[in-house]
Amino acid sequence: MNATDLEEQRKGKYILIRDDVEDSELGHFYKPLPCFGCGIGWFSFLLGFVFPFAWYVATFLYLTNYYRRDPRERSGLAASAIAALIFSVALVITVLVLVFSGR
């Protein structure tokens, strides 16, 4: 920093530190997410209401830390994992009721 930069900083003006956004880590996250822009996790969550197997695929991705590639995927993958857990519990309860109801 030279003397003029220090004077501008004391006056309250902003100093441009770095302008190469594409090379920084944040530049990586300016790309749109896959699956129509909502990400694999949320797409799997929505698709899981028609094909519940999609929740299990997203749960596998969540447990294998797929979200480390792009942290924006984490919430959708976690929602799919929770949906898979709820679906599994409901399925087990339904099967147990049908088996022990005497039919």
C-alpha cells in the first residue's frame, strides 16, 4: 500500500483489493446448479414424491459428502435424507400393521 491508499482509507473510501472473481473460490459458485437450477438434492426431493427411490439416491449422495463439491447442495440432500427416513418408517409401520392385522 502506498501513501495515497492509506489516505483514502482514512477518509473512508473503499480500496479495491481484488477484481478477479472468476479465479477466486466464489467464482466457482456463480455457475448455476444442475437439474434445472435447483440442484440434485431438491430435484431428488421433489421427484421422490413420485419415485421414492430418488430419496435413497440423494441420501447416499448426502452420506458420501457429495455436498463438498458445492455446499449449495447440502440442504436439498439433507431434506431428501429426512424424507427417505420418514418414508421408511411409514413403510415399516404399514407392513407391520398389515401382517399382524390377521389378513
